[in-house]
Amino acid sequence: MLAYVACFVLWLVIVAMSVAALFVFRETVVPLLSLLVGPTPWTQVIILIGTLLTGMVLVVVALGAEPYLRHGLERGHLMRNFALLAVPLVVACGAGLLIQWLAIAVL
């Protein structure tokens, strides 16, 4: 029973990391587009479409994480499965923050 509680707590961590990744993406795209293409009428459209697509991918990741973690719990690989989900999210957030910092420093 306690193992299933741990599984769902780890799933909530994945959901929180997915939300954080979406916010990092949104805040990274704005200065990056300003740096690369400048202000154009299409900038807002690109940001909205990119945010929508990224959000959809992250929802699929969060929804798919629950059965993936539960299956890992049943096989004794809960932490390995969690790491396989969490590490790419952490790397994506870190890369986004680095890109954001570099884009703002150049502007």
C-alpha cells in the first residue's frame, strides 16, 4: 500500500515538472524569438502554437507516466522508470533556462 502511495507521489512530481517545463518553454520562446526574428505580426501566433503543441506533448507525458510508473512498481523498477521520465524534464528545463538567460544577456 505504501509503495502505491510513493508511486502516485512520484507521478505528482512528474506532473509538477511538466507544468514547470511548460512555463520555462513559454518564458524561453519570447526572448529567443525576439533575438532571432525580431517583432513581427507572426510572433504571437508562433508563441501560441508552440505553447499549445508543447502543452499537448507534456499532457501526454503526464498521463502516460502514471501507468508507466505503476508498471515499474509491479516489476520493482519504480525509481528507474521515474528517472527515465524525470531526467529529460530536468534537462529540458535547465536547457530552457540557459537559453533564456543567454538570449536575455544578448538583448
